[in-house]
Amino acid sequence: RIFNQNDAHPLDADVLRALGPFDAHFLQFSGAIWFPMVYRFREQAMQALIRRKRDQQSRRALRYADQVGGAHVFPTAGPPCFLDDDLFYLNDLPGAPSPTIFLDQSVFLEYMGDQGDERGRLVIPGSVVSLHGSRCEVAHPVSDDEVRAIFEDKEAYLRGYQARLRPAIAAERASWPRGTVDILSSMRRLLQPLLQKADHTCAGVNARVLFSCGADEVVVDFLERRVYRWGGEKCRFRFFVEAPLMEALLEAGEEDWVNSLFLSCRFQAERDGKYNEYVYNFFKCLSRERLQYLEGYYAESTGTDEMWECAGYRVQRRCPHMKADLTEFGQYADGVLTCMMHGHQFELATGRCLTSDDLRLRTEPIEDASPADQAGGYSPTGTLARGS
């Protein structure tokens, strides 16, 4: 029995244990995150944050290993490697002047051993694991000496990898537009309509965000819900991105800047105050559909989801499927409300989903509704009432 946790953060250890016992547990140990590495912190503060992050990552992974109780533990799902010349220093190299947060599996396995836990097993891409009861055999695609060299002479291994991929990386960078995409107008066209619909997100950010892209400095203002050229306004969150990279993101119509920009570490950042999850969740949801889901999640999790009136019924505002706003995407006809985002249909009298067995829409009849309210077919405009 295998538990492939990857980078999930399960909250209920009892549920996990009930699914066991596990013969093998695969888990992330080295974070795919940009903090603190891209921030413009003073060196002393940076080193303190790196040490804390390394310790937190290792402690968390070992705690999950203890909770799951697998017979064998395989640290996987990390770390990234950085092959850009200007980011190569982010690789965690033995003997380097300062560590980074991207420790590799050999470091975590040593940490497990220091804690008295000998269940750890080393695997690399191409390794074959054979489990026979309590026995575990690992066959690597290269010799044991070559495996050791990967980690003991890690810089040489990564420099070789970098050399092999250099033509591909150079070609990718050469393909980025340079001066052919109007960054300000493109960001305004993409982001401003989303800001108008992002009630919970804007309240959560409650600040301005600056994107400094060379000569183009653009403010995403979550207070006024506008996108405009920076004129010296105080911006709590500040990102510094090369203009060609930002042009490439905009030209490609990227809808998830967390994966396409932030996780690449191809930027620098500053902020006043603490981390704000609302900022990054917004930039992960740069489409109408993604934002609908995000806003619906916030509405449900904060207990502020609303009801609206449709054809003689009070109906929950967000579709149970992917949280689309039914006051915008709902279409009613003959007792059935259809969410036009993905086509899910709900019977208003019962809340039953006619499309999927595992969904239900919260509805309640309005006692004084007239028969005329329930007749015909229309796209509702959404009379809203605060729900419980």
C-alpha cells in the first residue's frame, strides 16, 4: 500500500492512519516556493530566514512521515534546479558560502538519520523500487558511484545539465517579445475586468501592487480596482520583472502567474508587512472562470455566501460545481436552473443536480411568491439577499 503525498498538506492524521498501514510513503521535503530567495532583504536577515525555512521544511516533512508511519519513506517532489546563469546561485551546493532553501534528498535523508529515523530511501529519476513485505530494494539507472557523485559533486552535475540545456534556454529567451507588447494596456485589459468582480479578493489585499518592468511601472490597485501607470503612489507589494518576460506572459495569455512567473524565481520582490495569500491567489486566477471559483471559495469559507431570488425560490449564489456566480451565469427554464459556465443543471424544487450525483444546490421556496414568478424562461439578474 503506497501513499503518494507529494506536496499535499493533509490536516487529519487519523484519516491517513485509517487508510494504512503503508508500505511506502512518498512526500515533498524541499519547498517549491520563492520566499525568501527573491526578496531584497539584507544579507543577515536573508540567512536567518533561509535557516528557519530549511528547518521548518525538514521538520514538517518528518512530522508527516511520523504521522503516516510508512515502512519506507521516499523524499521526492523536489528540489527545483536553476539553470539560468543569474539564478544558478539558488541551487543548494555542498560547500557553498551560504545555503538556500532548496535542499536535496541527500540532505533530508541525513536529517532523518540524525533524528534516529532510518526509514528513508534515496531515489532518483529512473530508480525502480521493489517492495516485498518489510523489505525494500532500490535499483538505480546508474551505478552507485554515479549516484553519489550527483550529490557529492553537485555543482559539476548541474553545470553539465546546464550546458546540455543552454541552447534550449537561450532559444526560449530569444523568443520573448521585446518592445512589441504594450505592458500597461495589456495588463489593464487583462486585470481590470477581474478586479471589478473580485470583491473578496480586493478586500483581502486592501493595497496596491507594483510591477516594475524596466521603463514600464504598473500599479494594480486593489483599493480603487484599477490598473494604471505608477506615479509615486505607495505600493505595499512590489515586483521587479524583466520587461521581455512580462511581455511574454501577456502575449501568451498566461492565466496563472504563480506557476508561469513566481515559481520561476525570475523576478525580485519587496513588501511592507507580512505575506498576503490574497495577492498570490489573485495572480493565480487570471481568467473569469478561475476568479469565479476563487471568489466562491472565499464566500463559502468566510460564511458570507449570499442567496438570491430566482423563479420563486431563494437560491445559493455560487454554483456547487466550480463556484460560478449564478446571478451572472444562471439561466432558468421550466423549473431547472442551468449554470452556463459548465452546463450543470439543478432542479429548483429539490436542489438536486441533474448533471452530477454528488452536487446539490441550496434552495428554499419563497412563501409569498406568485405563480407568475415561476413561469417562463429567463436569464436572472439576481436579486440578492444575505444568506446564512
